[in-house]
Amino acid sequence: MSCARVFETTRAEGRAALVGYLPAGFPDKRGSLDAVRAMVDAGCDAIEVGLPYTDPVIDGPTVQAAAQQALDAGTRIDDVMRTVEAVASTGATAVVMTYWNPVERYGVERFAQELLDAGGAGLITPDLTPDFAPEWIAAADARDLDKIFLVAPSSTDERIAMTTAASRGFVYATAVMGVTGTRTTTSDLAEPLVARARATTDLPIGVGLGVSNGDQAAEIAGFADAVIVGSAFCRAVLDAPDLPSALRGLSTLAEDLAAGVRRG
């Protein structure tokens, strides 16, 4: 399912979308497939499939630990595509979240085609800005893949306008400055950033970085089109003694967050 169709559905229901993140191959290759299905079954509208990377500069310690576990399990790009297929087979939307270096080394055209063939909707590129992305933009446009670029509280109005104009699917608003991770309160920078981005585009705006429970999800859902949750899902798996416990933890968290976006 494309990102556009997800937001058509959630807007018709009068709510924000819930987007969950988990690295491919985490906690292991087979377990990650069960994990993303559990997240969808419990209420995630879309899944960000993380491509594990050795130098995750904006990820906090929880996501770093999850990605390292996936790398230690031998996760490769083929496994990322299999995870995308698992999400797509549920009817939910699958997008890949990746740093740019692995895509460039793999081959941009090859990566884009394999993502399309796997049923993926697009790509989130946290360290790639539109002005340095002509090869990806061309490959994505040729396949109608979504180009999800990031805006931050430090972005100038000019850069926000440039970024949203180049995006397709939705715009990813990073709600806090610094690395990712769960927080006890949501950032007061989130709502003004969403307003600044919304002034430049009709695309949906998703807010990520820091949400860890349903109450926070409800708060963000009051002004954003999507609530994006990563570290909390990774922590639910890292803290579990075994896969069945991890799956139960993921389901419980997703249900709480899904209820939150509906309250919002």
C-alpha cells in the first residue's frame, strides 16, 4: 500500500497514522518477520524497516543496539527486502529507513527496483537532503516510489520549503534536536515545526523521535498526520527474554499507541 492510501484511510477515520520502526534482522532474521507482523496486527498502519548500518550517527543507544544485533545476525539488504515483503503481505505500508551509504554502494537503481519489487512504498533518508539526491530522486520518480526527506527545528524556512517540495508520500519532522530515543515528555519544538512545514506543503507531516506511550502519541496526533515510534519498539524487544515475550511486548505497545493516535 502506498503512503498516500494510508493517509487517505486515516484521514477518513479522523485520526493520525501510527508508523512503527524496527530494524530488519532484529532480533534475528526469522524473528524480525514475526515482529513486524505483530506490530501491524496490533495497530501499526505502516512500518519503517530499518536497514542496519555500522555508523548510525543520529540513532540513540537503543536503536544502535538493535541495529548491531541485526548486523551480528548477518542481516544484509536481501533480508531488508524480505522484511519489506512481509509487511506488504499484511496490507500495511512498508518504507525503508536507511542511511545513504549502503544504498549508494549497493547501486541506487538496483536498490530502487528491488524495493519496488518487494512491495515497498518508498525510502526515508535521514542523512540525504534533496539538493544532494539527484540520483535517488530520478530512480524514485521513475518507479513512483515515495521520497521521504526530513525537516528539523533547526531548518530554515527556505530549506523546509525546498525539502517539502522534493518530498512525496509524507514529510518526516524530527521533533527533537539530537539523537533518537524515548523521552518522558514530547518536545515543545514539534508543533511549531509541523506548522512551519505545513505552511509549505499539502503533504502529510509525520512526527518522530521520542514517543514511547499512548498519551504521548495522542498529544502528537493532535497536530500531526502521523506518529512515528522507533526506540520504544526496539526497547520492547531488547528487554524481552525470548521471542514470544518480545512479540507480546510489541503487541502491547502497539495497541497502546494505536489507541493514543485515535484519542488524539
